[in-house]
Amino acid sequence: MEFKQIQELIKAINKSNISELKVKDGEFEITIKQAQVSETQFVAVQAPMQMPQMMPQAAPQQQIAAAPAAPQAPTADNGSAITIKSPMIGTFYRSSAPDKPAFINVGDEIKAGQVLCIIEAMKLFNEIESEVSGRVVKMLADDASPVEYDQPLFLVEPI
């Protein structure tokens, strides 16, 4: 099986609701698993990942997975406001879909554990939850914009 064919299979799996696909062609065998999003997942990215070298024949069984990590704790800003920062690299979204209302707006009171936004990383939509209670003072990231690890997203004034 060619590397291009494997890439096309992965794209097809990502666009569908299939959770696992096994393909066997002679001695070549590959298993592609799609992560099931049932909980909030936090992904820590520390170094760029390299694509594995694929051999055309007799390649070992492949498996794709995401590694969860601990969320980034909010830090105090100068003054009484707390800065909530991005726990990962990805694309920042204020709502769960373009036609849905934003999770939070400036002036809203939030509670610990409340979903603040979504960050899409490697086609996984990660709900970012607040670790503090307070009132949203300022939005620091634009909707559908790329964010970096540890980039400030919100200013929250504790209540």
C-alpha cells in the first residue's frame, strides 16, 4: 500500500464517524483508530512530531492516539484580574459551532469547571474549562484565530 493511499484513508476516516478501520493487503496490515471525544481532552505539545517512515511492504501495525495532559493553571495578572492561558497550540473558538452562541462574553460570571471555549488541535476539539470563579473582564483572543501554548485568552476578576 502506498503512503498516499494511507493518507487518503486517514482523511476519509476523519470525515466519517467510523471509529476503527483495519486493512490487510498480503503481509501489509494497518489499523487506523479515530479518537472518541467523550471527555475534555488536553493535549500538550512540546516538540514537533515527525512522520514515521513507511515501508511499502511488510510494515508493522500502526495505531494513532492522542496523549492527555494536565491543564495549564491560570495565573494572576498585575492587579486583581486573573489571566486564563491556552493549555495548547491550536485554533481558538468561542462557541461549539458557527451558528451557536458563545460560551462566555465580557461581563459574564463564570464558575470553576465551566466551559470557556474550544481549542481545535490536530482535528480534536478540546473544551477548555475554567479553574476559577469570577467575572470575565476581557477577551484576549479572536474567534477562529490560531493560539499558542501559554497565550493569554481571558482576563477574569475573582468574585
